[in-house]
Amino acid sequence: MHRRILFLMFFAIKFCLFAQVELLSLEGTYQEKNLLVNNPPMADGFGFCISKVLVNGEILPAMIQTSHFEIDFTLFHLKKGAEVFVVLEHAPGCEPRFLNPIILLPNSTFDCTSITAQKDGLVKWTTTNEQAVLDFSVEQFKWGRWVEVGQVKGKGSKGPNNYQFQLTPHSGKNTVRVSQTDSSGKPRVSKSAGFNSQVTTVTFSPTKVHTNITFKAKGQAIKTKYEIYDAYGNLLKIGYSSSVDCRNIVNGVYFINYDNKTEKFIKTDE
């Protein structure tokens, strides 16, 4: 009984200690800059608000009992572009602040000095003035809009930085570009490049569909990327195949994007 009482007392004390700690967190990506923190004094004048700083689960090995301090990410041997999650453990009733949280938000600053695209779909581009590690979206213009066909991780250095990506050409004229989208949500795009492919024109049949749609080129079944939308613009199917099973869509009028075309078909049971 005595041991049980001691255990319950220990658990209660431990629970109270945890209940007296609040958390403030921030996440982003490491951009080779340090994070500044405002650490207000306690209301009673003894000590400061923050009791512990964690970076990706590891305790910051630095002096934090001061009104302002810096989180030096080099102490954690992070590489540029690495994910960062910072947690401040602090007393209730006080409000520490991250003074420059924007340093964990990557900005797209690249300049595309050249971009080329070969007939086989190999896209090459060179950039300078990258300041953040962000993915490049490789985009192909078809179906009346820019369609993302792949991603390549950026290097985040001044450069020159060289990249390449192998895309699947469609028939006829192909136009491609690359872009990055940062925390602002606004894409930064390169100039475009184009080529005429040697891919044979693809057709689909039938236009009145009972079960399946089939894609063909020169009379032979061929795989192609496709999208199917209903009359209200809702995307129903997407894929890369030589046929599409349409048995699970209701009767009506639909639009299909494939190869470099947009056409209409009717689903019917007749």
C-alpha cells in the first residue's frame, strides 16, 4: 500500500509538471539561415518563459535563458532543403515568438538560362540564382492547358545548375516548360521549348460506348495518357492505358482528353 501511494504521488507530480508546459511550434525547410526567438521574462521576474527548445526532436544545446536567442541549425548538421520542425516548451501565461519565421519558407528565385526539348521527349534546362531547394514541375501544354508530367528536385544553389527529364511525347507539336511554386502560391515559370514528335496520331473508338474505350494508332492498340470528364467538368477517370473501362459510369455525354486532343463520346446501354 505504501508503494502504491508513493507511485500515485509521483504520477500526480509528473502530470502537474507536464500540465504546466505549453508548446509553440514552427515547421518548414532549412535555408541555411538561423531562427531568432523572443523569450519574455516570467511574470514573477525569476527566469524566462522558454524551458526547452527541440529541433526535429533533439534538444537545442545552447543557452536559452535570455530575452532573445538564436537557433543555430548547423548544430544539427542539417542539409539545405531538409525538413525542420521546431518546438518551444514554455510556461503558461507567457508568449514567446519566432521573430523571423519566413527564413524557413523557401522562395523561388531561379533564372532559366536555357531550356531545350528533343524529339524523343528529353527535356534539358539550366538555371542560375537558386536560393532554395524546391521541386521543378515539368509541364507539357495539351488539352488547352499546362499539364504537370513530372517533378525534378532543385539544387538550391547559384549555379549554373543542369537538369533533365524524360517525358512521353504526344503526336504533333509538343510544347514544354518548367516551373517552381513557393510559399506564396504563385508559380515562377521558364520560357517554353518545343519539338515535333514522330509519334503516330492516336484515335479512340467507339464514340457511343457500351463497355470500353480503345486507343489505337495505325490500327494497333496503343497506350496513351487520358482524362475523362462529365458534362459538368468533374474529373471521373485518369490514367495511362490502351483502353478504359466505362461500365461504371452512367449514361450521358462525356469529354475525353487523350494524346493531344479533346473529344466527346456518349455512354449508352443500347
